[in-house]
Amino acid sequence: MSIHDKAAALKSLHEAPEILRVVNVWDAVSAKVIADLPETKAIATAGHSIAASFGYPDGGMPLDTALAGVKTIVDAVELPVTADLDDGYDEPGETIRRAIGLGIVGANVEDRLRPFDESVARVRAIIAAAQAEGVDFQLNARTDALVRGRDRSAEENVADAIERGRAYLAEGAALVFVPGILDRDTTLRLVEGIGERKVSVIGLPGALSAAEYESLGVARISYGPLPQRVALRALRDLALDLQGDGVIPADTPALN
């Protein structure tokens, strides 16, 4: 598929009545494992996980390193790739221009609860850069209203998420990503305020299932760094078993 075909495919998945489930990956081999599943329609990267694989803390990875990590994933699969690009770095428009040049057709970019007008301007710059490249880029604009608004009431946080989400959509974002453990009532309020099939969530321990979020009108669910953490726990458990005179399981699959 061309980059335009991939962007159109991701847009269609975002707008479909079924929730888009993306299991986040962090390198070429994890991307291939997920892409080989017939249920997989698109690939999403996890910035936290890519940073960890390069030895950086979440949010502390240089842009060049982030793009290099994502490029290995784009090159490994044929599916549309949507990338976690932290806050878009110093020049979010230029970041997206470079990302599109690598074949990326969508991205998560977080507002980190910057002032409202500044946050909207950064979304505007991303969309303008994508339009200049001629790509229907699928921005999953993240608002940190819930996870960073610790000095405010839950009601204020939800209201801020809705206000920011509406503004980001008005600038051309495809979806609004609201991370946090969202219960049924909070999810309903966000969907009613931001729009049906316009809210994106994360599947954290204690959150609702993908099917439950789908029934509430959510468009997309991703899992952030959790897939990598589960994989690393499996590696740790295997190492403990091998150090205790265990053996490699007979049903261990071969990788192509």
C-alpha cells in the first residue's frame, strides 16, 4: 500500500462502528509478531517502550532516536503504523513532517496540560504540516487533563478534557486520546462531550474491556507500555526457571 492508502485505511478503522484494538509494539520483531495475527489491522508503537529499549525514561528519548525506532517498525510491516511521538518535541509540525517521510500515517501527541491556546496551536501546526505533505494524517490528539490535573476535581478534569478535545477535533485531529482508568460514567461523559467514535482510551489494569468501551461509543483502545511489561515479565519468569534447572518449553514457537 502507498502511504495514502495506509492513511485511508487507518482513517476507515477509526471511523468504523467496531472499536479499533491496537496492541502496542516497540521494535521490528514485536511488530512482526503482532502484524502476523489475522485480527491485526494496524500497528501502534509505544513511545515508553521504545524509550526503555534504548535506555531512556519515558518522555526523555531524543527525537532522532524516537524516529529511528519507529522506522524499524514501519520497515518491518505492511500495515498502517500510528506512532507515539510524546509531545511532538520542540516543533510538532516538523516532527510530523519527518514522521510522514518515514511512512507513518498517524500519531499520538500529548498536550502535557500546556495552556489551552498553546496546546491548540500545536495541534494546528501538526495538521498544517500533514496537509502540506498531502497526507490525511490520523492525529490521535492526547489530552492529559485527567492524568495531570491532580490539583483539580474530577469534574473539572473531565470538563477540561472535553473542551480540549473539541478544540483539537476542530483543528483536524482524528481522535482525542484521554488516558486514565475510565469507568463507565466517565467514559459516557467524555463520549457525549467530545463525540461518538471520537474518543480513544488505554486499556489499563482495572479499566473496562474493549467490548465495554465499544458499547459506549469509544473508537480506539491501545495498551501503551503494558504489552512490553507483560513480555518482560515472561522473560524474567523464564530466566528464573532456567536458573532453577528448568528447560525451554517444548511448545516455544519459531520466529520467521
